[in-house]
Amino acid sequence: MSDFDSALASFYEGCQRINETHRAEHYPKTAPATWRLKRLKKRARVVCNSSCHCFVDYATGDVLKSAGWNRPADHAGGNIFDDANGLGAMGPYGPAYLR
């Protein structure tokens, strides 16, 4: 397994953990989310239930907020190779907006 693959796997698990912690604390009666990791040509798409949670760029490792199902936003909200594994600005519903 390459460094990118292990960093992506760790990031993916972190996204699930953040979402599940939020769900258990605020919505304990709802069912846990269904997660998928879809590998596309230029980036990976992280899917939560039927919504695009975020994208991860293969070339740079940047975590990109979703601007739609097929398109990421222009600016990175973290990087899977940084100290926080790209989860520093990650919330239960995806990366935080830039301010």
C-alpha cells in the first residue's frame, strides 16, 4: 500500500468517525450513515449516504469541498498529508467553508 493509499484510508475512517460521533450525540435514534469511497480519474469521491461528502485530489492530497456530485470547489480545505490528516477543518457534513 502506498503512502497516498494509507493516508486516504486514514482520512476516510476519520470522516466516518466524525460523522458517527455527531450522529450518536445529536441524533441517537437515526440509523448510521452508509459510506463509500469512489475512485475517479483525478480524485477520489467520499460519499455519505447518497451525498458527496468531499473529494481528495490524487496529485496533491488536497481535501476539496463538494460543489456538486461531479465537481469539487476551487479551494482546498486541508490535505491528507498534513498533521491533522486533512481532518482539521472537517465537520460532520463535510469540509468547513473558507472564511
